[in-house]
Amino acid sequence: MKLHEYQAKRVLRTYGVPTPKGFPVRDAADAREAAEKLGGKVVVKAQIHAGGRGKGGGVKLAGSPAEAERLAAAMLGMTLVTHQTGPQGRLVKRLLVEEQLPISREIYLGITLDRSARRPVLMASAQGGVEIEEVAARDPSAILREPLSGPLLHAYQARRLAFWLGISGDAFRPAVAAMRALAKAYDETDASLAEINPFVLTEDGRAVALDAKLDIDDNSLFRHADLARLRDLDEEEPLETDAINHGLNYIKLDGNVGCMVNGAGLAMATMDIIQHAGGMPANFLDVGGGASKDQVKNGFRIILSDPSVRSILINIFGGILKVDVLAEGIVAAAKELAISVPMVLRLEGTNVEEGRQILADSGLDFIVASDMKEAARQAVARAA
Ligand code: GDP
Ligand code: MN
């Protein structure tokens, strides 16, 4: 789950990471008021779940409250396109109005999980303010990677990082403290990514998180009720939210062959074989090992809400869930939803013969394939 910048900063502040003073707003008049409280000169920042806003026109400096109001009016309601939003962009509904800081240096700090090392790693670079992927591609030696040996970044590690980054003078101690606070926040919020880009040193010797990104592991949200409340449904794919609410694992993709599959491994194999057959999956959908009739129905409903779906491939292995029970569910759901796109099925497992009989007796026009390859071929052909 992604947080907005203003939410991430609020969380990081509670851990002791310094951030600029600012206020989230939803209309231009409030932006003006915020700018007045902040002394006039402010930064107006679009709050969307994507980075690269600076280059895309989503971060603007205002010299006065009146200018902040004008910039806010122009930014709210605009579709902001950055290299992370995709060409369709994102509608701007919220802004963060912050005090301007006298920046002397921009640094990159980020913590994520290093799967191969089985521990979090803090990455730092003196080349902040640009995408870390860009730095990695251009000059990998410009990034220092400090593995976290426990949940915390030790003081000696943070000091070593600060030396390497060339931080000295008044900013040294606050920078060390901020890095350690970032590591603590990463650990205690069960984040999958905690990034400050840029982390700035100011001309008056402060070290401040000018931008912040915090992604929380969805699987941990049950123990973070306060963070779970920060979810912004405006920023999420409505079908994916719908699926979560019905215990389904759904991800929308760009193709036209809808997939209903049980088990994540089989779902991935199904997407692969669709591509192998020359087609493109419209989605990833795992209905789970013990899919009920209701889940099958909701699965169909969600697949069919995507207007690009031209055929549906149902690939189910009946283990926990017996194939005849599933077939009944499919028939009932197909009748209830009056499904009009071709449905290709590949069913295997317990009671498969009874299941096939139920489909044949239903009077509905199912295409029952003998194996996965044949099922994919048929589904792709019907979607063409
Ligand atoms: P992103 O492009 O989505 O990552 O948005 P950021 O919050 O990182 O802002 C992009 C850039 O805007 C930063 O790297 C800074 O160069 C600039 N910027 C943001 N806030 C300020 C500020 O208070 N003062 C100045 N001078 N520049 C700022
Ligand atoms: Mn940034």
C-alpha cells in the first residue's frame, strides 16, 4: 500500500525525521491560507501515488500566497503525467503546501529489502533529486549500500554513511539521527520501501526530508490499523479494491483474455501459456484454493467489468475444491450474470468427470479443452 507524500512525512516525523512545515489542502483558497501561515514563499506539490512530479509540472515554487492560490487552482484537477504514471496520467485531487527551504545539497536515502541478502539495505547517494535507477545505470559506484544487521541502523553505520556522503559541520549530527530514524520507521511500519529523495542539507545547517515515499507491506496491515486508514481509494484501481473486498487476488493487465485460476502458481503459468499461444492476458486472478460459488461469481463479475475482455479462460485444479462443486458454481454464475463472451475451461482434479457432465448438461456454450495448451489456444483464438 502506497502512502501520499504528506502522509509519509507525517509518519516519518513521528520517528524524528525532520520535514518542512506544511499543510495538505484540497482547494485553492486553502492553499492561499496555508501559504499565509508559512510566511508567503512556498512550494505547491501535487499528491499522487507516483514520483517524477517535479519534471512533470507537479512541484512549483510560489513567491506569495496569491501565487500559491493561482498555482494550486491550476494544479488541482489537472491530469499529471510523469514517467511513473503511464501515459494516462493521474488526476490531482490533493496538494501539499510547504515552506521553501534554502537548499545547499540534495542527497538520496532509501531503504528496501535486499531479498538475496535476506535483510533490509540502506542505499545512499550524493546524487539526490534524480531517480536512483538513473544513478544506478549511469554510475553504480555513486551508490553506497549499507546492509542493516538487525532492525536498526547502528550509529557507526550512519556516521560512516554521512562521512561518505561528505556531510560535515552542523548538518552531521542531524543527518545521522535522521538516517537512524528512517531505519526505525522502515522496520516498525513494516514498510517495503522508505525513501527520501531528496534529503537536503540547507544553507543554515539543517538536514531535512524534502520528499518522502513510504510503501507499507499489505500483509502487515492487520497490525497497523492507523496506517491502513491512510489508504486512498482514489489512487487505486477500483477493480483491484473490489477484488480485495471479496478475498480475491486480482491485477488488471493490458490484454483481452480474461483469466480465472486457482492458485498463484497456476495463475502465472496460465498467463505465460496465453502469451505462448500468441495472446495477452487481461488480468491475473487467483480465486484461491477453496474458492466458493460466491467467489467464482465475483471473479466473473470483476473480469467482465473490464471492457477489453473478449474471452475467458478458466483454468482450475480441483484439489481442496472439488471440480463438480466448482462446475456448479461456474454454471450458476454464468447464468446469473448472463455472460456473453466465450468461456474456455480446463478442469482437472477430484471429481473431474462429474464436473464435465454438469457443464455439458447446463445448456450453456462452454468450450471444454483437454489440456492447458489447448485451452490457451482456444481462448486466444476466440479473443482475436
Ligand atoms: P518528485 O519529482 O515527485 O520526486 O518530487 P520532489 O518532492 O522530490 O521535488 C522535486 C524537486 O523539486 C526537488 O528535487 C527539488 O529540486 C525541488 N524542490 C522541492 N521542494 C523545494 C524547495 O522547498 N525549495 C527548492 N528550491 N526546491 C524544491
Ligand atoms: Mn522526489
